[in-house]
Amino acid sequence: MIRQRVHAAATQRTTRLEAFTDGVFAIAATLLVLDLTQHSLGDVGSDAEMWAAVGGMWELFLNFALSFVLLCLMWMVHVQQFEHVARVDATMVWLNNARLLFIVLVPFATNLTTEYSEYLAGRLAMPIAFFLAILFSWLQWGWAVRRHEVMLPDMSHDEAVAWGRGSLSALLISGAVVVLAPWIGSAAFLLFLVDGPLTRLLRGKG
């Protein structure tokens, strides 16, 4: 357990926070497969029927792949950010915990989006879970920028702000996914294909 220090300006090394975060991401990504393993193929009497039954699971496979890839991308962003974050404080830890709250909800939200895609709430479950997780990731970096002299000692303020602008890309895209998902479903997640170019564009702006 990370011990809380009394002094208001106290900071903590990132080792335990990173280890905890890595574990949560790994468990959430692993739990996604439960939707596939718990799905029954029904009565199968031939190879053709089996292939047809597996093909009927296309939506399960699509949402599984989308959630897995997005979790991997978010974990990669976490790793990149913590290459620069030297220390954290209580606020940083709780912003990270808030992000992880929605990360662990991703398997549940993915199941809702797959099983209840005919309903608005079902189509929105997965997009909203990712939007809130990305929002807290962005807020977390913003807090680090505010205390960059302590938390980001190897970056100048301008560099840290530029990284923050870049991370705004995923937040904007995830917001657009929430808006579009009621109309086009999980296909809205294809917007993340432009995340790389948009990140570079935003980060490069002066």
C-alpha cells in the first residue's frame, strides 16, 4: 500500500502506481475474452454448422478486438507518460484510480454494447467507458503539467504543455465516438485511426 505523507507538498515515487496500473490494464484486457468463452454455439452437427455459428459471433469478435486494441493503446500512452513522470502526489494517484475505475468497467461495457446494441444505452456503454477513462488520463497529465518542476523534471513547461495538447486528440475522438455511436454503433471507433496524425498535429502547434 502507498503510504500517505502528511506534508501537503509531499510526493511519491511512481513504482507502485505503475505496477498497480499495469496489473489493472492486464486484468481488464484478459477479462474481455469471457464474452467469447461464455457464448454458446448452440446445436452443431457438422463442420459447416460450426463455421456458421462462429461466423454468427462476428459482433462479439469485433467489439472484443476494438476494446482490446483501445486498452492496449491507452496502456501504451500510460507507459509513454510515465517515462517522464518522476514523482506523484495524492491528487495524481486518485486521478489515476478514477481512470482505472473505468478501465475495469470496459469488459462489462463491451458486453452491454454487444448484447444490447439495439438499445441506445447498450450502444453507448462502451463509448462512454472509454471516454471517461481517456478524460481522467488527460486530467492526470494536466495535473502533472501544473507541477511539472516536481513531477516532470526532464521536460520544460512548453514540452509538457505540447504533450498535453497531443493527448487531447484521444479525448476529442472519444467524444465524437460517443456522439456517433447511437447512429453507427461500434463503427464509430474507427475514428481512432486518425488519432496518430491528429496527435502529431496538436502537439506540433505553437
